[in-house]
Amino acid sequence: MRANYSAELYVERALILVRDRSDVSGGPTVTNAAESVIADLAAGMGVKGRRVVYLDTLGVWDELLHDGERFTGYAPLDLELAAQLVKLERRGSA
């Protein structure tokens, strides 16, 4: 079973923003299906040279690390980017 998520590309920021939707639809979370999420994004919009950040079902922003094709780990977001994403989310623009 694959994770249910939405993804938006922000070209000017070299950023892909992923929102976990498993709390609505069930199934694995983005955290638990990170390998397939990165593989899907790499095959679709491409991840090379782009940061992939996600909002998990608890409302926490983190980053999915990758080598341009495959998932390689997780990282917390730096405070500046996290603050920007929270502002965008509150305005409904993220």
C-alpha cells in the first residue's frame, strides 16, 4: 500500500512540499513510506537539486533527504524555512 499525499513544486525555491494525507485516507504515512514517496516524486516531477519537505500527520515539518533518485534519510528543517512554511500554511498558500 502506498502513502496518500499531495505534492506541490515551488520552482523558485527549488522545493517540493509534500502533505501527508494518511490521516484522512488511512494507509502508511509519508514517514513510513518515504522510499516510495521519493521514488514517485523522482519519476514524476523530479527531485534532483530540490529539497523535499513534508508536513506529517502531527503537523511537524521535516525533510526527506535523497540522492536525486532514492531516499537517503530524514532531517529536521532549519528554523528559517520552517517559519516560512508555517506562515504559508496559515495563509493557505503552501
